[in-house]
Amino acid sequence: MKLAALISGGKDSSFAMYKALQEGHEITNLIVIKSKNPDSYMYHTPNIHLTGLFAEATGIPLISKLSSGEKEHEVNDLKMALQHIEMDGVVLGVIESEYQASRVRRICKSLGLKMYAPLWHQDPEALLREMADVLDAIIVHVSALGFDERWLGRKIDGRTIEELKALKERYGIHLAGEGGEYESLVVDAPFFTKRIELIKTKRVWRDDRGTLNVLEATLVGK
């Protein structure tokens, strides 16, 4: 199938892309919705400005649309971004969020498209371990009990996964961060021709949440 990929620059959408490509699908476009609402129900927001570099690293055309981030209205922004693209379906990295899945499913149905969600209802620990094997991803935002500033910038690897499991046992977080407990940034993937190098970052911590803001980044050879 020819698919448009909903991306954020994070691990879930990147791994869904990887799965689609592994299964022989063609990704014709990348779609990013840049929400003005940092607490958007639908869209990832930390370091969303880096999706331009992400697209350049993949060589796949990017379609970007701004959204006010108003609940439910932001769903229509996605529909508007999709309706003029020639494709068979949409790939997204949703794991358990029925809120997101149901709305993308509704949009796809209205446009006569298929929804391709290869991570849907997969075991979170198994998914994280697969991701760690193929993606170079770091944590760039945390917002849950048990996290502190030291988590910002951490690579998602075997050790990190074990510590996330401990937080899940103690605080009940979703292991893959599906509830917004943490957000990630992919700096390299098998489908990148170059990797993203972070040049200048700034940690911002307020109350019980923090973000690693990327102020400057570039692409470098692999």
C-alpha cells in the first residue's frame, strides 16, 4: 500500500514507519500536526519543530499543518492535511489510546482510506525492546511521578527499560509512555540517510514535569 505516515519525531510513530517499510509498504508522505496546545489530546508537541530534519533525514516529503489544539477541532486539522494526498492509507504509532485511534479511524473512513496501526495492542515491554534494537531514541519530556530531571536526554536502551519497569510497578505508569508520562525523540533510524545531531539543548523543569528543549540541531553522516 501507499501510506502517509503521521509523525511526531518520537519513537512510536518512527517504529510504526519502520514496521510499514519492513512489510513492503511505500511511505509517500510524512504528516505532522503542530499543535499550539502543549497538552493536546491528539498530538505530541515537545520538539515538534525537528520534524523538518526528520523528513530531510528520510528523504520523504513532509506536509505540516498548524493546529489551535482545541479538543475535537484539532481532529479536523488532520483531516484537512490528509484529504489532498494520493494514498491508500495512513500509518500511525498508536499503542493503546482509543481516543487517538478512534478519531484517526473515523477520518480514514470518511476519506476512503485504510488505517494501518502495527503497534496497536502489542505488549509494551516487547515493543520497547524492539524499538531499542533499531532506533536511537532519547527521552525529551517527562510528566509523571517517579521521573526527575535526570531522565531528560536519556537514551532508551535495556537499562532504561528496566528502570521504566520499576516506575511502572511503583507508580503505575504506562511502560511505553502512552499516557503522556514521557515523550521521546528519534535521532537515528534504519530509514534515515543521515542522523540528527543535537548541538544545543536546554532543560526546563516546572513542578513535576520537564522538557529537554532542542535549540539547535543538524544532520550529520552516518
